[in-house]
Amino acid sequence: MTEKPRAADPGASGSTPGGSEPADDGPRVVIRNNRKLGRTEESPAAADAGADAPAEGLVEEAEVMVDEIEAEATALDGPAPTGPPVVDAPAQPVDGSPTGSPLGAELEALRAELDERTRDLQRVSAEYANYRKRVDRDRGVVQEQATGSVLAALLPILDDLDRAREHGDLVGPFGTVAEQLTTALGKFGLTPFGEKGDPFDPTRHEAVAHQTSPDVDEPTCVQVMRRGYLLGERLLRPAMVAVADPE
């Protein structure tokens, strides 16, 4: 007597809708498609059939969802450019600004004003340098003239001292005072000149007497009646001399 086969349990693992396959020995993992179950109401038999579907269905649905997301992103961002990539041009430097633009016109105006101010500064600097040179030169001339005026007033005193020295009267304390006076005036640039035997120089000597002599080869000062004086390079007073010409 044979035993009738039992009806397949719809909730049992490894069963198929009308299947008569024997169950596997090991445990079987059942993956249910919750997304499909949530969208439509199916019969218990269809739900059991979907519960036993393989995992490849989930992969396909994931791919479909990815495609939908990409389509939505493309719609939001706009179509992708088909041509070559557009590279933003670098900002144009200020020096290369077109002349017709407001920035270029303003730059040219600033450059022109800068050049004008530079020329003005150079001109003023040159004028100031010339002014300083002229003032320094005039100051030196005025100082020299003032000093020369004072020394010229003292020259007669020096002439008296020279005559006293020639006669031998410049001795003792009086001679000491005379030497100190001559030294002090020398510090202001006063230099005496004119000695017997000096060649005659018409720019420095004043000839008051002429004679001939076989002892000279050129006009020579044979007698100094009054010494001359120089103030630096300036002739303060010429020397008064007697000149001997060669025969």
C-alpha cells in the first residue's frame, strides 16, 4: 500500500508554486522584493512566487534606478557639451587694456600726468641746484670783498712797519707786536710779494722808474718802493718797483 504524497507548503523554504521537487538538504536564503510588494497587491500565490525569485532581479532594478537618477541629473544640469572643452581666457592685464576702453583712457591720462610731474620735478631740481651754486659763489665773493676792504685799510700800517724794519727800528716789544699782526693778517689769506731781483710782471708790478743794466737779461725789479699784496688769488694791491732793462 503506497502513501499519498503531502501537499507542498507554500511558506516552506525551497518549494516552488507547483513543484514537486524535493527540498534541499541545506538552508536556502529567500530574498523578497519588498518594492514590488509595496506598489501592488498580489495574490498569496504570486507573493510566494516573488519571494522565491533569484537575486538577479534586484540587480536589474538597481540598474534601472541608477539610470533614472542619471537621467534626472542630466535634465537638471542641461545637456553635456559636445564640442571641445571651453577654457576661460585669462584676464587681460592693465597694460594691455585697449586704448578705447575707459580703463585704458584713464591709464593714459595718469601716465601723461606722471610724465609732466616728473619733468616739473627735474626742472625745479636743476633750478634749485643752480640757485645754490650761485648763492654760494655770491656769498664767497661778498665775504672776500669785505675781507679785502678791511685788509686794504690796514695796508698803510704794514707799509710803515716795513720802513721801520728797513731802518732797524722794529726791535723789542714793538717788533713782537708787528710780527703778531702780520701773522694774524696772513690767516685771512693776505700774502705779501715784491722782492728785489724778481722778474718784472706788468700784471703784478707797477713800474715807477726805468733804467738799463748789463747785469740783467730780462726786465727785472731792482728796487721795491712798496710791497704788493695778494688776497688768495686776487690782486689786492700791485707792488711799486723800479725796473732795469737789459742793454
